[in-house]
Amino acid sequence: MDALKGKIPNRWLLVGALAGVWCRGKDFLPAAVVMLILTFFLFRMGMMGAGDGKLMAVIAGYLGMDAGIEAIFTGMVIGALWSLCRLWHGHSLKIRLINLAVYFLQMFQTGRILKYNQTPEKQQAYTIPLAVCMAGGTYLYLIMSGAAALWSGWLVFR
């Protein structure tokens, strides 16, 4: 849905959270709540959507905090590379990095956390579907950890 419409419907996130509670029981909630709190700050700063944070909470709830953070980090790397390619291709990488530096300098000078302001037209031009990156990062993490488990098992039995 994020790739098609730019939004992640809450009903799908709720279904994912309920399925997570059903599958993992009480182990789902601590990691999900911690991740929801952490991503809330990125949402309030305007750096990602609310649905992205809720999706990250569901991922952390399913996988546990350690594996969830690794999967989310992998997704963030995918998103960073996608964004970098998009900005490079659009010849706006230097301008965006200058704007980001100005943003951090303003926060440092004012001593307050500011919202990362962009006009809606510019924001739409540079927005990537982060949920797609999170899904890719989670799948990549699961494939790599599964392959590592198989490989270590193969070495033990050899």
C-alpha cells in the first residue's frame, strides 16, 4: 500500500499487531512499544510517516528487539541507498545535504528539536516508500540469518 498510495492503512497494521500478539504472546509487546516510542520522535520531526513507525514496531514485535533492530537497520540502509540514487539522478544531492546541514545547525543554535520542514511539492518529489524498504530489509535479514543458521548447522554436522 505504501508503494501504491503513499500510506499504510492502520487496519493492516492492527491486523499485523494482533497476529503478532497471537503468535508471540506477551513477548510481542515490549519490543513493539519501545520501537513505537523511538520512532515517534522521527515522526514528530517530520522525517518519516506515522505508518512507517507503526510498521517498525510490528517488525520489532515479531522478531524481538535485537533481531528487529537489525532488520529495521537493513531496511534503513536500503532506503538510504534508494534515496541517494534518487537524489544523485535528480542532480539535487548537494542542495539536500546543505539543507540538512542547515536544519541541524538551526537545532543546535536554538537548542530545540525542530520539524524538518519542506514544502509539500518538494517533499513528494523526494519521498520514498519506506515501508517497501522495511519489507526488503526484513526479508533480507531473515534470508541471511536463515542461511547463517543453516551454514553453522552444516558445519556442526560435517
